[in-house]
Amino acid sequence: MPDRKPVLVVCLIVFACMIGVGIVVPLLPFFGTQVDASPGQITALLGLFALGQLVATPLWGLASDRFGRKPIFLLALLGGTAHYVLLGIADTIALLLAARLLGGLMSGVIAVAFAVIADVAAAGSRARAMGLVSAAMALGLILGPAAGGLMAGEQPVQTDLQLIATAAGGLMMLAFLLALIYLRETRVRNEAGSPGHPVAGNLRSVVRTIVADPVLLRLNISHLLFAGSFAILDSTLALFASRRLNFNPTEIGYIYMSMALMLALSQSLVVSRLHQAIGHWQSILLGLLLTTTGFAVLALTEQLGVLLLGLACLALAYAAFFPTASSLATPPQAQGSHGIYLGVFQAAGNLGRFATPMFAGLVFSSFGAQAPFVVAALLTVPGILLLVRTSDAAAVRAAKVTPNE
């Protein structure tokens, strides 16, 4: 088992951050409409955020390897607070887009959080610990949309978006204080007391290692496709619920809350049981299969019950895929360099999150509200075909994970 105190602290920090994210993300379409943004520009709000993540996340991971987890955590949290301040005062689409880009550039929290877990958890318990952090993320997303929906009210034109951005920024500052007071440094040092970098001294060497390792390469490619499909959901679900089902901001907040509740339950109950029942690599493959299924169900949605069924499939997909893939993304010889490996893994996902939202907005405008979900379902098929070529034994051997953790 990992050292429980840093895991608990990281869970609390991530929980506070994700409440703020949950408050804002479902209401981004209304931030956009108040400055007369088009559907394509609204989906670009998520795309630019992901672009910032794509550029910055590997650098956050590398910086945390070199300078320590805690100072990079604190810097990212302060930057995230500044993002919400700018979001609150934005009165043009250009300033709104700039705020989201800043938010992406400052979003090193999750990569560093997983690096802390990798520091303190043995390989055999890493997926379970990362599942707890993912559950904390989901729990934050349960409260966030509910709080945002209550603050927004039922009339979009009367929504106080500055209050919403201020609340999200305040939660980010709370996370900063938690990290400042309670988080201890977990970065591994060598016997001489200097940072240990037995594998990765720079980004290029890490990328070469990943490309040369079939398991790591397939993990990163599958994460790109998986995250890209979920970015379509993130960028179009609110628009879909508004246009197709005539939901108001409060009802959209409840939909996000329902999905987050499903995510939290899945993360807490599914990860370890799946590993024991079918193995690590098969869990990842099952996650992609459920992703395809969930989006196919959403594409057929015309009523609330079908929508919730599709979202339940996607919640199970996330629980099966993400914690396990994250736990295998760091090779055993990378002690002291977890941050950069997990940063690259996150960057692969961020590439998918950047590439798909703007395209999804065009598909939404051109072919209808359900069309982006068809695209998302098809996007995961190449990942399934790629993963069936790798056995669970190979994945376990590559990461030195105990098969029945």
C-alpha cells in the first residue's frame, strides 16, 4: 500500500480543484453566448484549453522531476486561480479564449498529482491509488455542476458568470493553501541527495524511450484516442442537452453531476475488481470497448433515460481505462522521473482533447446534435484494434505490476 497521507492530501487538492472545474465547464456555452460566440467558438474554448495543456503538461512534469513536486504544484494552482480571474472579467470572445488558453497552460495539477502517487505507491498498488485520485476528481465534478447550476439559475440571460468564476477561483486558492500547508515533498532523491534521474534528463530521451517500447507507445496512442473521444463529449454535451432535449443550465448541471456520480462510484468499486478478474491490459481494452458502446447509445438518444444509459457506459469506460493506463505509463526504471513520463502520457491525451473539440463543433453545426457522438464512437475503434495485439502478461512485465494487486 502507498503512504496514505500524501495520497489523502493529493485527493483533497484534486477534489477542490475539480469542484471549480465542475462549476465552470457545464456553463462554458453560456460564457460564450454572453459575448455572442458561435457554436464553433464555444467548442474552441475547450480546444484552446487542451492546446495549453498539450504544450505545458510535459514541461510541468519535467519541472516537478527537477525542482520538486510541491513548488510546481503551488505554481500551477496560482496560475489556475489567475485563469478564473481572467475568465470572470472577460467581456469579449478574444479575452474569453485567452483565459481558457491561460488555464490550459497553467493546468499542471493533474500530471503532478499523479507523479506524487507514482512516487509513494509501489507498482502493484499504483493503479488503486490512482483510482482514488480519479475518484476524488469525479466527486469534485459531482458537487461542481450542482453548485454551478444553483448559482446559474434557470434563466441563462440572468446568470451571474462573474460570481461563478469567482467561486471557482476561490476553490483553486483553497487547493493552494492545502498544498502549501499539508503537502510534503515526495520527489525521489539519490544517495547524494540530488534529484535522481536514472532514465530521463530531458523530454527527448523520454519520447525516444516511449517510441521504442511497444507497451508504452500503445498506451500513449490509445490515451490520445480515448481522451479525444471524451473531449467531444465535454465540448458538445451541454449544447446537445440544450438543443436536443431543451435542458436549461440547472438541468445541464444535474446531468454533469449524474455522470460525475457514476464516475466516482465506478472508480471506487471497479478498478481493483477488474484487475483481479480480467487483468490490467484487458481492463484498458474493455474501457475502449465501453467508450464505443456509450457513444453509440448517446447517438441514439432522444430522451433522458437513454442519455443516462450512455453516460453510465462512459463512466464505466473511464474507470476501466484511465487509472490502469496511468499506472502502466511509467516504466520501472523511471524512479525519480515519474513526472516527465506521466507528463508525456497526459500530453498524448491533451493532443486528443485539442484536436477534437473544434472539429466536433463543426460537425455539430453541419450534421446535427447527435453527429459528434458518432464520430466519438468511431474514434476509439483504431485504439481497440491496436490494443488487441498486446497481452496482459506483456503489459504487466513492462511495468513490473503484480498481476492480482
